[in-house]
Amino acid sequence: MVIKNTQVGKTKGITLIELGNGDVQVAYIQSKEDKYVGVEFVNDKPNPIGTSHNTAGTTTDNSRPEAMMTFTNIASIEIVEEALKKAKIILRNM
């Protein structure tokens, strides 16, 4: 779930994107005009994780996400991918 203006640990006023319950749609987005791609997060009713329930738009013109990550450089995507790979290893060992 995307939760705005919350606290995690001692950090206050952040937007938290909490994944793991199937209640957030995750989709790619693109803006050819502004020359970026990204990922959007949209709150939804709980669904089985990995099911095709995604109704999110593929352009920023027709989507209304609670949060987005946008990229203009492939190297930035690779850094996020590496962080997610490390997080996945840590979660498997918890």
C-alpha cells in the first residue's frame, strides 16, 4: 500500500510504498515527449501477487498513481535493480 506522510523508524513525513500484500498495482510508464520511463504504484484492492489485475496506464497522460519512479538514464535503472537484488537476498535470509 502507498502510505503518504508516515513514519518509518525515526524518519517522519515520508511516502512509504509497502509491497507484499497484493494491494499495489505496479506498472511501467513512459513519456516519449519528456523522454523518460518509469514505474508507477497505484493502491488497489488485495489480489494474489503476480496476477494480471493491472489497470494502470502505460503513459503519464492517462494514469493517476500514488507514487512514481522515473528514469532518464539506464545506469539509474541498473542501480535500483542492484539494490532490489540485495534486498531480495536479505529477505530470503530473514
